[in-house]
Amino acid sequence: MISAHSVRALLAFVPVLLFGGLRAVVATAQSPTPPPIAPGLGTAAAADGSGWIVASVLVVGLLVVVGALVKIYDLRGKRETEAVHIQAQISDALLRDPNLFGLPVAATAHAPLWSGTPVAVELTGEVPDPSVRDAVRRIALAEARRIRPDVEILDHLSVRAPARVA
């Protein structure tokens, strides 16, 4: 995506385009003789001021594009913040449970750009048995749904095989 520095650089060019064009028009208006017109070109196009209309449309179009890019950039930042918040809440909930404390389980949240799509929370790690796996899934789902109702849990937990006694 576009960075904040790039957006600021684009916004810095808007006054240059506006006032640079204004200076050229003022300089042209102050000159006593009209500029020569190349042969073959009609004088109607130069006299009706269509250059101003085209320049204005281009500047307005540029402002709309820059505004849309800034809005998308801001939306992406909000979604990432929401994903980090969900991820932290799930990790804290797993650490609060004494039966799950110390298990190598990690929750990673992926929030989409558009709000209609559910947040995907990926659970990875190892658990000793299937009942602990279900407990981890249940706690993660409950904690994530407390923050946002449309959450999808992706279970990538593996059940550790019991150690053999020799």
C-alpha cells in the first residue's frame, strides 16, 4: 500500500499545481500581446478557456484519488489494530487458565480490510490430549466473540503423542 510519507508528498504537490498554474495565467493576462498560435490550430480552442476546465478536473480527480488512498490506509491500520487486540485478549485468556498455562500455543489474528468479512484466528502449537485441544478452541472462540461476533477459528493445533516408558 501507499505510505503516509508518500501521501504527504502527493499533497505537497497540490498547491504547486494550483498556484503554479495561477501564476502562468496571471503572467499571460498581463502580457500586452496574445501568444502566437501555431498554424493549423483553431483560435476557438485557445479563447474558450478549456485549459482551465481540464486542469481543474485533473486537480479534483487527483484530490479524490489521494483521499481514497488515505481512507484505505487508515482503514487498514484500524483493522490491524483490531486484529492485534483480539490476538492479545486470546493469549491473555489462555495464560489465565491454570490448566493451559505453559502450553506452547499461539493465537494469530488476521483481520480483513472490509468489515463484512470475519476475522480469522489461527491457533498453532502442541497440546497433550484432545480434551485440552477442545478447551483451547473453546476459550479462544469465547474470548474472540466477546470482542467481535464474526470470528473464524482455524485450528492448527497438534496433539502430542504420549511418551513411551521404556
